[in-house]
Amino acid sequence: MTTDNSKSARDFIRDIIHQDLRTNKYDGRVHTRFPPEPNGYLHIGHAKSICINFGIASEFNGLCNLRFDDTNPIKEEQEYIDSIIQDIRWLGFDWEDRLYYASDYFEQMYEFAVQLVQAGKAYIDELSAEEIRNYRGTLTETGRLSPYRERPIEENLDLFQRMRAGEFPDGSRVLRAKIDMASPNLNMRDPVMYRILHAEHPRTADKWCIYPMYDWAHGLEDSIEGITHSICTLEFEDHRVLYDWFLDELGIYHPQQIEFARLNLNYTVMSKRMLLKLVQERFVRGWDDPRMPTLSGLRRRGYTPEAIHDFCRRTGVAKANSTVDIAFLEHCLRHDLNQRAQRVMGVLRPLRLVIDNYPEGQVEEFDAVNNPEDPSAGTRKVPFSRVLYIEHEDFREDAPPKYFRLVPGREVRLRYGYFITCVDVVKDEQSGEVVEVHCTYDPATRGGDSPDGRKVKSTLHWVSAEHALEVEVRLYDHLFNKEDPTDVEDGTDFKDYLSPDSLEILTSCRVEPFLASASPGSRYQFERQGYFCVDPDSTPEKLVFNRVVSLRDTWSKIQKQQK
């Protein structure tokens, strides 16, 4: 799935590819891959990488593989694999028959490791994980050589084979590359290539008890698949020299690793470790909670793949890390939904309104515009009767200055309907709260216009009490109330910044009867309220709507202020 705008995009990655095509570096090929680790659900940051890798392949008539980096059986589950496949397909991308797994290459990786051992470039180490860290040194202190570094090659080969055979317990031995313990790049200080892990793998079961580390597996997978441009996020920049070293020492096909800045959003965490904590500790309802930045959460909330494509394209591809305002993501969503979402009337906090001079039992139907941005969307019929519901906030008995909605004695317009004037109110005897408003209407203003040209300053949305559907509405807001939840202070945790106002559930909302057949996933604009999506929790007896985003576009306001 590509957009016209993406075809004309230029950035440093595409500039590299254009240059490679001019020099025929890879025989005119462009072959990328998206390599997620199946240890969690994909989030909006992954969408950026997906759009880059699949988008570039499409733009340059190339190929893009989907490859699961399933090298850690302790953290990986089939549930995650299934969700990743669903998310990428939802974004509109297709890898055709090129679905691969790191585990497809375990045997070949092992043989490559044996090759390095035979060349004296790798050795079996019996230091503990903590000792390896201590021996590694720091940025200002060189590392120390392991006492096992100079084992004879034959002994290393024997131990490696016995590791594979399962003779040793977890953590007792590792295979390390023999590079340079004095290197200024800590990644080159004899990195671990294999560890012992007696755990059942989702795909290879108990065939293996040694598993490759990511830095070892990453380049081999790219090489085996014939990848031309291995596009990674910026944290792998310091690993590139190791990526190159492994491929050069083995003398095998060598792709080019290119790094770009990952996507960060304010009021959001993007760490899968943190997101997993939110799920496991039940701060959210699951990976697809509409407050989560996961693609499944955004999809459930009501985001469209087109809006995410637009957001990823417009944020661009950079070389330096930065944080994007979440208001910009919401701006892209509003722009898309404004074009496609059907308009309806929904009342979130109903206040009963009775038109005293409207005939009892009479029902009219008004023509309502489905989408003013799309004339082809047509119109629908909206029933009107003597008793209506309006928003509670659209009436004030004692109005503040510049409040132009309904107050006693004031005339306002009902959307598509009539002019009405408030003449009385009914209050709760205990609380004194207004529970019902009585009005009169002007029959000559049918359709919302006055034949004598008089003007009103406010138009209210409404639903007919007799015909309205009672629905549940979930109002979502930012999950965190701190701009950078990961910037924790002493004695605090990122979870301490969870917003208590991230979800408000309204159970007695009313919407027009047109929505009776609304299906899960369908999106609407509730006039004057925002954009809403039907949640999968909906039943034939009661619909549930998620607020996707409000109508207020803070990003546009920011842009105008800057101009």
C-alpha cells in the first residue's frame, strides 16, 4: 500500500538507494526486510519502520521480506506472531511468499559459528554473565582478556558441539567472538554469539538448547536472504561495525546496514518492556486497549491505516532522535476521518427537552447531510418528535458571558430542525439540578431557517427521545499525564505518571436510530463531539463507541500560532 505522496519522498535512505542503483551496486536490486522480534505487539514506532521498508521496496520495484527474529524462546509466543501478521496486513502491506523466521537458519548459523571457531575467531568462555560484564571494561577503561580466550581450536570445537548436545546447564558457557578487548566500541569486545538455553522454541521445539544472540543472527539472516539494504533504527549504529565484521570474516554476501532515528511520541511509552508491564499488571485492558500506542490498540480505538501512513510520511526520515507531538498524530487522523467519516448526531450527557407546543404523537423526518466533504455520501432521514435529548452542557440556567447556547428566554436553532425558545425548567427536588427543559418552537423555521431573516447565535444537536438508541461511550485521553513518562524522578516509576483521566465511561448516551446497524470498526463523526468508532465489545442489545479523537485540532492551532 503506497500513497502518491510517498512516491515522491526523498530522504537520506532513498538517496543512498538512488546512488546504489546508479552504480549498479546490487545488480539493480532493492531488497529490504522488516524483522520484528515476536515478544510483544507492534506499536506506532514499528509502523514507521514498516512503512519505510515496505514503502521503499514498492517505490523501487523491489522486494520486502517479513522475518521474525525468533532467537529467544523464553519471551516469544505465537500470539505475538499472529498479531504482527495481522497488523502489517491491516497497514496494507504484503510480503507475498517471503515470510521467514530466524529459526529457519539455525543450522546454517551454527555451521557459520563452527567456521569462525575453526579460524580461531571464536572461543568457548566459562565466565559467568556478571564476570563477562566486568571483564568487558567501560568507555574509559579497556577490557580484560578472558582466561579461556586462548583455548585450543580443537577444544573449542569439542565444547561447542557438547553445548549443542545439551551436556551443560544454562549460563555455564557461551561462545564469544575473538575480536578486540581494547576496542573503543564496546560491541567489539569479544561479544557473545551463543548462549545455552534449555527452553522449548515455538517452532523448533526442543531441537536446540543453544540460541544465537541478535548481533550474530542479524547479519547472517540478511545475507542468507540476499537483502540489499538492512534498514535499522539508530540504536544499532554502534553495532554496524560488528555486523560488518561477522560478514567479512565469514566471507559471505554483505548487505548494507543503514540506521534512521526511531519514532518517539510525547505522553507515550514505546518500550515493549514497559508496555508489557502495563498489560501484565492490568493498568490497561490488554495489548489492544485503545489507550495503548500498539497498532492493535490504535485500530480498536478507530485509527485508519491511511492516517498512520500519512503520519509516518509527514514525520519524515531523520538521522537524529527526536520526539513528535502526539497532537500531530491526531491531526493526521482528523484530516483523514474528516474526508471519510459519516456525520451523525449523538448526545453524550442527555438532558430531556420537551417542545410544549409541538403536537403530541407527531413525528417528522428531516434530511441530514452524511458528509459535507463528500457530496456523493448523500443524505439520511432523522426522526423528530415532541420530546428530544440535547447535551446537558448546551443549557445553562445562569449563563456565563459569551455563552450563546440555550438559556431561559433565548432562541436557538436545532440542527436540521426548528428554532426553539426556552420557557421553563424542571429541577430535581433533592439536588436542585435541572433535569428537563421546556421550550416552544416556531413552525415557520422548519429546516433551520427563519423566513423573516432573524438570526440566532447557536445551533444544537439533538436526538428524538422516542427513537434514539441508548449506547455506551468510552472517552479516551492520553494514557500518561507527563510529557515524557520515561523521565522518572528519584523514587518514582513510569507507571506513577499514568493519568487517572485516561478513560471515562458514559453508559446512558443517546444516538440517532440510523446507527442501529453500525458494525464494529465503523467510524462516525458525532456532530460537535468528535470522531467515534464502534468497539468490538458491542452487542445486538447495546452498541459501544470509542472516542477516536476530539474535533479540537490542537496541532493546527500550534501551527497557526507559529506562523
